[in-house]
Amino acid sequence: MEGDSRLGQIFSADFLVGIIVVLFVMTTLQVYNTRILEDIKQEERMIFQQALDSRTDTLLLFEGKPKNWSNETVEILGFSTGTPNELNETKLIEYFEMEDERAQNLLGFQGRNFYLAVENQSGNVIEKNGVSFKVGSKNWENAKNVYVSEREVLIPARAERASLRLVVW
């Protein structure tokens, strides 16, 4: 009858060992799952940053399509004069006079907030003929997943070094 007294015990040694093993396996799987999700998020951030950098490079290296586009004729956006990192001031004026939605669509960042500006070395937005070389909003301070791409540029018409900043969030 001594063996029968153990049958009624809920927390036997075998049961406790089984619970510990199950909890250990579940905890290990949860940690592994969390690490995989973080790796995936990091990879997504890296891919988006690379896409943003690539888009910025395209703006600086490509003249656009057609080559001498205007607000009405632009199919593919590009600000280059034909020389890398030299910006065509006429194209900048055409682009920054556009409506924000059209400007955003040409950049290819639909559904995201963005800010694109050409700033002088003091950090002030450059203006020409009353057109401020900026589009979008500057409200990314509290945003999650902010991506920034900035390149040094030259505006030959002004003989001025500047910086093109593209921020997407």
C-alpha cells in the first residue's frame, strides 16, 4: 500500500521535472523567436536605408527623363546637370514648385512622410526666385524608423557647395 499513497500526489518529482523541461523549452523558443524577429527588423531597416541612399544617388547622378524635363513633362526624376553631384538649378525650381503629393510620387515614397531639401553650408534652405528648395514636413523628431540620406552637392549656377538631404519616416 505504500506505492498507492504516491498515486494521489499531484506534485511528484516526475511531474515537476516535466514542467521544468517544458518551461525551459518554451522559454528557449521565445528567446529564439524574439532574436529572429529583431534580425528581420534590422534587415528591413538596412534594406530601406540602402534604397533611400540609392534613390538619393539617382537624383544626383541622373538628369531625369526626359533629359530637360519640366513640371509637366517629368517622367523620371533627376536633378543632375550631367556631371555627378552637380545640381541643375532650373530642375530644382521646377521640382520644388510642385504640389507635395506629386513631388512625393516622383520620389517613390508613397504612403510615407518625407522631407527633401537643398541646404547651404550653414544649414539654411536655399531659395531662388522666391522658391524655397524644400518639400515635405520636418516633423520627424518623435517618429519611429527615421531614415536619412545626405549628400554634398554643387550648384554651378551659384558656384556654391550645398547639401541635399532626404528624410523618410
